[in-house]
Amino acid sequence: MTTKDEMKKKAYRALVNLEEQEAIDTVKLWIDKGNDPVDMLNSLQDAMIEVGKKYETMEYYLPQVMMAAEIMDSTGKVISEK
């Protein structure tokens, strides 16, 4: 059984690692289990901050930041649809 913290960490890692389908699937599972969508959005927001830090240190460049933003948008759409 996956705990809430594990699910949030999984979504966080997926976003930071630019794994769109993994992030979407995790968010869908989160919602299907009846968890608070705002809690997941907060975790994803933290992931975007991490992406920003990677950009600042030149580990990520603009294309990766844009991909992360698209993933964030996709997960937000999943949440708003439910």
C-alpha cells in the first residue's frame, strides 16, 4: 500500500525528473483515492521550485524548465477534471 507521503514524493520526483506520464498517473491515483488535491498541488509546486534551482545551477536549461511547466499544467488539468 502506498502512503500519502510516498505518493507525493513519487509525483515530486516524476516532475523534477521530467517524467510526465509518471507524474500524471500518480496524480490520478492520488485523486482516485480521495486525497486532498491541494496537498498534491503543494508538493508539485515544491517540485517546480526544485526545477528552478536546477536551472539556476545550470543543471537544467530552458527546455527542461518548459517541459516541467508543461507537466505541471498537465497534472493541474487532471486535478481540475476530478
